[in-house]
Amino acid sequence: MQLPYPINLLGAYELEEGDVITRDGEIVGTWTLIHGALYDFTPIGGDQPILTDPFVWRLCNRIGEWLEAQELAHKAGPRLGASGSS
């Protein structure tokens, strides 16, 4: 399947929920249409939405930014003192 954008909401404008998938084919979460006006994004493994936007294009941009931040945090590894121990 050819995906046109870096972040794609499968079925947007046709369904009320679906997968969020990268251009590379990685499913990163789900989206849900709320009251026909807002789109929520819930990442894989999450039980609640972390992003909400009325526009699909902007939600996709925000998901992309979130993914980049997750990758940077993963590459940085654990920080000193992050465990909460003294």
C-alpha cells in the first residue's frame, strides 16, 4: 500500500475511527472522531488520547512531532536522577 504522507489517518473522512500509520507502514496508534468535530490520537499501548485537534492535517503534524520527540528521548537514554532515587 502506497501511503501519501509521513503520518496517515486510515479511513479519515469516511469512518469514525482507524489506525494511524507512518509512510513506512508502522502503526503508531489509533484515531477517533469525537462528536463529528475533533480527532483524537491514542498511541499504541495507551489507554487515553494524548492529542486532539479539529483538523486532520494538523493532528498528523502534531503526531509527527510527538514521534520525533519519542525517538529523541529513546536515543538519549535514561537521564541521571530520572529514577527518582537519591
